[in-house]
Amino acid sequence: MATMAVLDRQTNGAPAPRVLVVDDEPHARRALVELLATDGYEVREASDGFKALGILREWSTDVLLTDWRMPVMDGITLLKKARQEQPGLAVIVMTAFGSVESAVEAMKAGADDYLTKPLSFDAVELVLERSMERLALRRELESLRAARDTSSPTFIVGKSPPVLELLAMVDQVAESRATVLITGESGTGKELVARRIHEMSPRAHRPFVRLHCAALAESVLESELFGHEKGAFTGATNRRAGRFEEADGGTLFLDEIGELSGSVQVKLLRFLQQREFERVGGNQTIEVDVRIVAATNRDLRAEVDAGRFREDLFFRLHVINLDVPPLRARPGDVPILARSFVARFAEENDKSIREIEPEAMEILESYEWPGNVRELENVIQRAVVLAGGDRIEARHLPPHIVGDRTDASGLDVRIPGATLAELERHAILKTYEATGGSSSETAEILGISVRKVQYRLKEYREEGMLASE
């Protein structure tokens, strides 16, 4: 029966995963090849390391499954030489039963996983599926690195329906000259949306100028926007062009526009109406060709009702409104964003991090992200800095993200850390809950007897882990 990883690839029309089996024992090798071929893998075999290297030079392979103890060339030598031929190759090493030292040595040498002989076919399928999942994650990281090509428009990461809908709107409005108001919570990526609008527009070859309206005092903000004449105020020793003039022919992005004072709102309204302004302290009327893209995390309609924002300016800005969804509204994008940040920060910090461990990813996906994408970005940057190996683990995440991993049954499900009894209790209670309290369905799903399920449930009720019927 094909593993889920292989079935997914076949369903998506992807080619069958390729596995090279290397073992000097012909009967064991042949049995393994037949099993993998039945599971849907494309398989080749070699009886020693030299023949395996010959195959790798001409056959792009996903997974190398090799014996550890072989004459002529042992598994560790083959592993190192195979990675020279194909750097992204996943390697699984087979060792003799009870040979813990060999397994540890294999993992230190760079193996992705190991199996003990005599082989359990269930274990082979499980380990191979796990390796294929890791390989898919590595390739996704590589594609995300490639997608951040500076010659391309700003790359907005996400495949969820809200993001795809937003991107479609962005690409549609980019061609126009219309003013755009981008709304959304802090940290959602409003500036990225503004940059993509500019880069997809006919103005892409002209300047993209940004001003954070909340970061400057009123007097400084007016000068920054419109410029000033020499002697306009104390310290104005020279004429200075403002952001409007700098952005001539391009786009001016006004971030946190809800923070503008009343007087600056008036001057901005005049520009939107007449496309002209005067520098502070000047009387020369200046005309520029600038597209305004504004952003705010405030409810401007409520600000208008409260008398803090001009209604006429609101309508001038609100020609096109793009609302950037919070991260909690697009949870399916968390893994994609996390891997994108891993790729970026690993490259910046010269680290060879290739994956995020499943437990760590589960934690990231279950967190609410009140700080949105910016918070996730900071968490991943911290994790990359702390990670010493080639993967991010749960221990690299901040304590407030990890939180209390104890579920309603009282089980700490951390692995490693939980006992077999605790894992069994977790599996039975969660499955029992999912089946609506059916002992027979629980037993069938878990592959154990109904009597055992009922016995365990009785124990859990006595221990207060489960309500009495």
C-alpha cells in the first residue's frame, strides 16, 4: 500500500519519488526494492558503494537508503561521496539491531534517519515518508529563496484565499492612477502591499518614497512632506525639497495616515484635489505627478465620526480600499511564512538550516499571533540565531509562544518527554473524543481491542481524566 506522501504526489501529478537502495545482501536488497516499488516509488539498486555512486551521477535521486556495514566502501564513506554528487539528497542508513553506536555515528555524519535490521516494513514506510516530507520542506525553502529575486515585484507570501484575493486586487488596481487606502492591523504587511502596487504599476521605474506619519512631530512632518524655503523657521538654513518632490513621477506611501494633524490634513486634501502645494515658508505653487498610497491601522470612519479626521479627506483617500487580513484569519499561511523567514534569516546569518521540526511547526500554527506577520518574523529570526544545527526545534521558540502544551486531559504531549503510558492515554482520549464517544470506532482507528479501550477509559474516569457516563 502506497504511503500518504507518495499518494499525495501521484494525486498532484508529480513524478514518483526516487529511491536508491544499496545493500550487499542480495535477498534483503531485492525484498526492499519490491516493497518500495509496490508502494509507488521509482527504485534502483546497487550492491556496493561504487556502483551506487555511478547511478547517482546519472540518476537524480530523492532518497539514498544504504546499509552501514559493507565491504569495499562503508555507509559513512558513501554518504559523504553521495552528498558531493547530489547535495540535497536525503540519506537513510540501515544498521544492525542494537547497534546504537552506528546509528549515532550515522546521524553525526549527516544521515537524515536510520533503520535497524532486521527491517520492519512498517518502519521502512514510516521513515521514508518522514524523509520525503523533510525533503519537500527543504525544496520549499529553496524555492522561497529563489522567489525573493530583487528584480521581481515584491514577493507577498501566502496561498490562503484572503491573500490570493488581496493579490488579485493589488494587481488589478496597480495599473490605475487612483489613490489607494490600505487598512489592517499593525504587522500585517501593509507596506509590502504598497510596494507591490508601485512595482506592478507604470510608475515602477520612478521613485517609491515612504513616510511614517506617526514618527514625526507636526511641524517636522509638514516640512518633510512639502519641503521648506530658506529661513522658513529656526534652523532652515537652506531650501529643502519634500517627499512630494522626491516622489515626482512615482509613488508616495504615507504610513499611519490616521496620525496626521488637522493642518497637514488640509494641505494634503488640497494636493489630492488640485495636484499642487507650496513649500513651508514659500509662496511658489509647485505641481508634481505623484500617486498617493496611504495606510492605517485605525478605523478612519470612526475617526471621522469622532471629529479627528476630515471627512472630505477620508473620501479622497478611500477611492480604493485594500484590507490586509490579520495572520489569525489566514492560519494556513503560517508554515509558508515561517519557512520563508527561515530561508531569509539562515542566509543572512550564514546558517544551513533546512527545516522546522513538526513539533515546532505545530506550536507556530496553534499560536494566535496578535503581532501578525511581523511577530512571526521576529520569532523566526530569534529561532534561527539560537539554532545550532540544521533545523529549528521547539526549544528555540520563545516561552510565550510555546506556552502551556498540556492538553485538556492533563497530558504533556511533548516528545521527547512523555512516557508511553501518557502517549497511549493521549491517543485514546483524543480519538474517543473525535469519534463522539464510540469505543468500537476508537479501537478500530487505533488498531487495538475494544476491551482494551473500555478498560483504559474506566481507568481514566477513576483518575478524573474523563467524565463519568
